[in-house]
Amino acid sequence: MTTTPFSSRKGMTRRGLLGAALAAGAAVPLAAAGPAWAAAAAAPGVTRLTLPAPTGPYPVGTVPLHLVDRSRPDALAGPGHFRELMASVWYPARDVHRYPVAPWMPAGALQAFLDDAGFGELASLGPLTSGHVGAPVRRTGRRLPVVVFSHGAHSHQADHTGVVQELVSHGYAVVTVAHQYDTYTEFPNGRIAVPVFDRQAPTRPGDFAADLRFVLDCVERLAAGHNPDVDRRELPAGLLGSLDPGRTGAFGWSKGGTATACAMLADPRIRAGLSLDGPMQMNPPLTGDLDRPFMMMTAEFTRATDPEAAAFWSHLRGRRLNIEAQGAAHLSYGDNEALYPQVAEVYGWSAQQLQKVIGTLDPDQAVRIQQAYPLAFFDEHLRHRRSHLLDGPSPAFPAVTFLP
């Protein structure tokens, strides 16, 4: 779960929620209270966990970007410093055979993440992605629609790699951003950034939204043939001029879902937005309406139980959708839904122990839901491709309910 400024109704952090769930079973080793792939790595004979393979026809390329927003001074970093971010561009690739596979998280960031969880010695065993670093972009004569992604509080830009890779494999460029001071990330000089607990830190949804809007500026620069990387590192062949800033969407998980809504309200360049169980705790409160398509995939933060989610829904004047998967938990719309079941198998967790972490939704169906519904939403609103999946209940996804 998220923490300040967002917390669950139980008032627990996401890591605390996991620890409490696993504490219910004495048969579960202490290591299992850490991140999913760390726990599995502790078992004999297990080298890595795996992420779902994307289902689209295109191989995946990726490249990191080091970005500085010189319009936003960074008081925490000191005089003369500005908002600094790491981002990654994911895109359909032409040829991936000679290019290395990207890790789920950079080594230094992963080490810091595991150190905070008490499992630093396991940092070499994180999952690999389907992305190939620096592979040339697949060019077809038409520019790529773009989606930007915002992670949750105290999380990292890789926590929804499964969704990102799925979109890319079907022809999208996706830009993920690491929100400085509320994330684990690694800069090109080896400097590691971790979440900070400082009320002055720019970690509110509005700060995340400002990051997304700056990333859209960088997308426009890439589209115009300019490299926004402050270190001027070489970009993959074909990336410059390949993006279409006129077809841009955004999505985010938890606080990132709220940030997506904030960014969309402030920036008409975002044509469609998706929130994965965002709390929608707007500060300041909403004062205007949103006239572009927006979809909410809810689990814990539902309109029935959260006044903020209901209030946000009432401000949606364009195409609006709210779906909910029966049995889903807050973690059900991300990579953890694929990773934790592998841990459960390695350690012999009971079904109850696993369900306390990821809910009762079948994990395989949860992964398919993550792959299908965001793709259908952005296809409809960025590419005018209607699949009818969003028209109502589907026998292929019996757990998914459409809320009026």
C-alpha cells in the first residue's frame, strides 16, 4: 500500500501489509516478508523469477533518459539545482538480437530497494524484462502513439513493467518516470536515489503530475528530432522523430493514478487517462471537470467506499469507465500479481497466505486483465480501434464488473 500522503484504510505501508499477511503462517520463512523475487531467490535451485511475456507481435526495445526540468528549482538539492528525473522510453523494436536484455530495476536501485527490506544480499536475482537496451526502433511510416506512466508512493518506475511491455508489443511507445524523492532509482553517474521522509519534498500528486507534464515536453522534443537527455547519451537508431505527441495517453497506479488525473486536468495534451486503483485524494480539491476519456480500474479505492473516488467520478464529462475485478487487491493491477504466486509455490504458502497479499482474484486472470483492458482503452482513444471489450462484461474475463 501507499504511505503519506496516501495510506490504506488499515493505515499500513505496502511492505507492512505484506509482512502482516505472511506473519499469519508460521511455516513461511522470515525471508518471505520481503519483495517477492527476493523471497524466491532464497530458495535452493531458484535463480530468477519471471515476468509475463508480452502478447503482441513486436519485440521490445528500451532506453533510459536522464532529464532535468530547469523550470523547477529543487530546494532539497540546494541552490542552483533543479528537478532531476530518470525516465525510460519503451518502444517497438526492429531487431533485438544483438542488444542486452534490460533488468527489472537498475542494479544500484535494486540493491537499495532490497537493503531497505533487509535482503540486500539477494540483489543479483531480480527479474529480467522483455526489453532490449538500445535496440533500433521499428519504423513503419507512421509515428508511435505515446503513453506515460506514473508509479505509486515509495515505489519505482518498473512496478508495472508487464503492462508497459504489453502496450509496446502492440505498437505503443511508453515513457516511465521515476519520481525523485519518492522512488528507488539510479542516475548515470552511479548515484542512487531512495524515498525520503521530508514534508518539504516534492512528492504530492501535483508534483508527480508536474513530472508527467515535463516528460510530455521531452516527448515533443524527441518528436522534433532533439535529444532531451542532459548527458547527451546516444539514443537508439530511429527514436528521434518516431513519437507522435498528438496521440498521448497516461496511466498510473495508486498515487500515480491520482497524478495521472491531476496531469490530465492541467494538460490538454493527454487525450486519455487510466487510473489503476488510485485514491483520487486531490489536494487542493477538484474545481473543474474533465472532458476527455478516463477509466478507473478499482480494487480498494472504490467509489462505494471512498468519497474522493466518487467525487472525482462526478467531475468526468467525457467517456468514463469504471471496472472492478472481483477479488482484486490493491496490488492486483501490477507485476506483483505475477511474482508473488511464484514465491508461494517455492515456499509452500497456503492459498490463504497468498490471498492476503494479492487478493482472491486468480493470478493468471489478473495478468490477462492487466494486459487486455489498458490496451483496449488506449487503442480506442489513441488509435480509434474499438475491440468491444470495453462495451460490457466479457465471457473471457468473468471476474470483471462494469460499474455504472
